[in-house]
Amino acid sequence: MKLGVDFILETLAREGLDHVFMVPGGLVDPFLPAFGRQEALTPIVAAQEGGAAYMADGYARASGNFGAALCIGGPGLTNTVTAVATAQSDGSPLLLMSGEVATVLEGLGVFQDASPQTLDDVAIMKPMTRYSSSIDNPKNMPHLFEHALLQLRTRPAAPVHLSLPGDCLAAEISVTHSPIDRALIDYNALSMTAAESSLHHFYGGSGGKPPVKIAILAGAGVEHSKAANALKEFAETWRVPVATTLRGKGVFPEDHPLSLGVFGYAGTHHSRAALMDPSLDLLIILGSGLNERDTMHWALQVKPNRTICVNLLPSAIGTHVQDGGIVGSCGAYLRYLLDQSDKLRAALEPTLSARTAWMSEIRSQPRLQDPENCESDAVPIHPARVIGELRKAFPRDGVLVVDSGAHRAFAGHYWEAYEPKTYVSATNLGPMGWAIGAAIGVQCAQPRRRVAVVTGDGCMRMGGMEIATAARYQLPVIYVVINNAALGNVWLRAHGLGPTPDEMTRLPDHDWAGFAQALGSRAETVRSPGDLAGAFERALQGEGPCLIDVKADKAFTTPVKDWAEAIAAYSYHE
């Protein structure tokens, strides 16, 4: 007879997981021998519970499945709050399981009791999850666990939390979990009435003529609905240029002739020229929540009768779009448009040459802000040079995991991504240090791909201990620390405000290479831009993780000129 803890691990394995990220502790002791009774799941022991949850988040984003993290309740669970909030903000399916005291001991003053009678872990997690519950009866475990998995994976995805009392973990359970029907998870819902109505935009447009200047803004919803191929086919068929949000970076190859690059924060001049063209005939928005960074601080004009906006969440449409909203999957809508090609041909084929000329005009202009910085010989090193050299050295299908700080702007602007799930970043909540742990989950989910992290010294101070986890399991993650001895973005804003703000946002120049070596990782320090290529080559050739401590200059401004101008011109009341 299997125990409740065995049922849980068996269920995770039957749902396709091969790793669980955790920190051991008394309230999850039953899991330790249970891991030894099975072979399908590999436990990864993190340095801290928040790191374990970041790893599970990264695993989910890179695998297309969900990620699972395990910790004790009370202090272990509260250490995961930021990670769960991050998953909620980005729609990442993170399953957090926390051990709890036996139900018969709740409220009696047992050590680390965080049951509903005391701290109430379930209530703590409710605002940050789609579902947070305690399995307080062993007989309820099978159906409550299945309910949690459905809540976790229903699109758009969201994190869930299950509190697991000790008596439920030790109870005998005879039920075997049946994997959830994929049709319940990968459904492609689409409002057909709205989709059919949208065709008039292609037939006649707002002025009665077929649209010439058509552009697409592709968000993370394209990746979530596995629609990158359909997007590329539609764009190529009708020569429609494609911009992506920073969160959607990679869903359209950025070396494609129709690529406009990123729009919004860290965006390109090409994307701004196309999407903010006053004479744009039709803007198709796919899977973007139209938040501040996706819309160039809301400078993007979502015009009535000139916009099609597709999103699974009606609220993501209705807040910003007056008409042209389509509730549904981006993939389903793109496939619908492809099925309507014969009907669209009469309207769009005569406009192909004019649209090509428009795109050629855009491409004749500079794409990037200050592209010469990618070849800068400055010492201390220019962050753009770091990104440029890493892109040259890194495999085309490698995965870049980007942290939060000034380095995010440099990576988002200068890095080219070519496939979905190869540019991974927590772009909405933006916790510092997230990428350090998340990359471990990414590497576990994609063991045959190279994984690199772009992070900063401020992020290392918050999450750097997880390099010990990468070293423990010999995961070949490359950590590139843009070490400018400052809280980069904050310093860029603060240093002009006086000596006190300047001093408060500087950091000690730590030896991060020495730190990583002390944790069991390969590492080296780079002070000259000419040494970057060799350092990256050595990092790629060796075994296990490697940290490159790049001594960078904090004074170089981030490539967000278009973004800054949009903020300066913005008025909420207009």
C-alpha cells in the first residue's frame, strides 16, 4: 500500500515532471524516503525556498509543463512569497506544496504550526494564486490534487498552492492518478462571432479600402498557445511585419526580414516606427495584456476600427480596447486566419508590394540605439559589448535567462532571440535575483540546450547562493554578472539628485568570481572587453556551472531613449 506522499510523487511523474525543487525540513520529512522509493523524479535541493520556487518557475517556462516546488510551511512558505507572486504576474504554472503539522495538532502550539488555526499559510497564498487549499483529509487527496492541477494548467496559467498536513502524507492511499486529459489543458477556445467579425478589417478597413500598413504586436500569449509557427506563416503569407513585447521576445525570429524587434521597454526604433506610424491601417495585438511596458508607457494608439486584439482574458482587452476585441487563443485565431486565406487573398494580395515598400522604408533606418556600443573598447566594460560578445559565442538555440536591473534593458535591446522559450525573463514583477535560480529550472527542463544568465551584482547579493545549487548538481549554466558596483538602474536615476542618493545606490565591488569558486563553480574575472570572447568560449567548453564576473561601468545609460521620450510625453488625462 502506498502512502499519501507516494501518491503525490507518482502523480507529478504521471503528469510529465522529472524534477522537483525543494528545501528539506521537518514538515516535509516524509518526502525524503519517498523520493528514494521512486526513480521518475529527481529532487533538486536549493539553498533557500525562494530559490526553489524560482527554479520551479523557470522549469515551467522552459518545459511548457508546470513546475513543482516543495517546502515546509511557516518560514519555508513565507520565503516563497515573491516567487509565487512573480509566477502569478507572468502567468506561470507553479505548483507550490508546503508541509504542515498534523491536523490533530493544529492550534496546540506545535513548533512551526502555520495551519488555519495560527498563521494560516493557505490564506497567505490566496491573493497570489488561483487556488490555495489544505488537504486536511487523506480521502480528499486524490480529487483535491487533481482539482489543483486543473486550476494550475487552465489557460491562462497561474500558480496554485497546496498545504499538506503530516497525517495526510503518512496515510495509506490506494488510488492511482490518471493523467489529465490534454484537451482540458491545450484547448484553443475562440469567439467565432468576434473572429468572423474581424475579417472586415482586412476586406475594407476603416476607410473602405484594404489595409496596406498592417503590423502585429505579439505577446507572451503567442508562446503560451504554441502559435509561433502559425504567426510566422501568416506574417510571411501577407508580408506583415511583427514586433514582440519584451515578455514575448523569441516568438518571432529577430533575424527575419519581417521582424521589427521588441516594442516598448528596451524596444527598437523599427518597432516604434511601424506601430506608432500615424497612418497605420491595422494593428493586430496577440496575447499582450497591454500593460505599461508592452505599450511604450501607453503611448501606443489603440485606435477604434483599426485594431484587432486577441486575448484569453476579457479584462486584458476591455481595459484598453474599445472595439476589435476577440476573446480566445492567439493560436486559434491565427489558424482561423490561415484557413481564411482564400477569402483574404482578394483584399491583401494587391497590397503586398506597397506593404513590402513600407517595411523596406522602415528597415532603411537604424534598428538599434547606439549599435556601436556592442563593439565598444571602453574600460570598465560597456554592458552592450558584453551582450554582443555573448550572442556571438552562444548557440543559436541556447536559452538566455535575464534578471532585473539595467542589464535587462541592454539584453532586451541588443540580444537577438530566434525561437520561443529561448529568452526567459520575469518582466512584470521583476524581482532581482530571479534569473539565478530560474536558470537552474530551465537547465533541468532543457538538458540538451546551453543556458546562460545575464544578471548584476545587485541581483547576486539577493540570489547568488543558488550558484551553490548549480554546482552541487553540475548543471552547466553560465552566469554572466555585469558587475558595475551599483544598483545600476537606481543609480542612473539617483546619482544626479545629490551625494546622498549617489552613495546609497553604490555597492561594494565584490569578487563574484571568488564567491562562485568558494561555492564549487568555475569562475573568472574579465576586466578588458577583448577578453570577453575567450572567457565565454572557456565557459562553454568546461563542465558544470561557470560564472564570469565582468567589471562594467555603471555610467553607461541604458538603451531606452524611445521609452524615456514616451514617458516624458505621456499624460494620463489626455
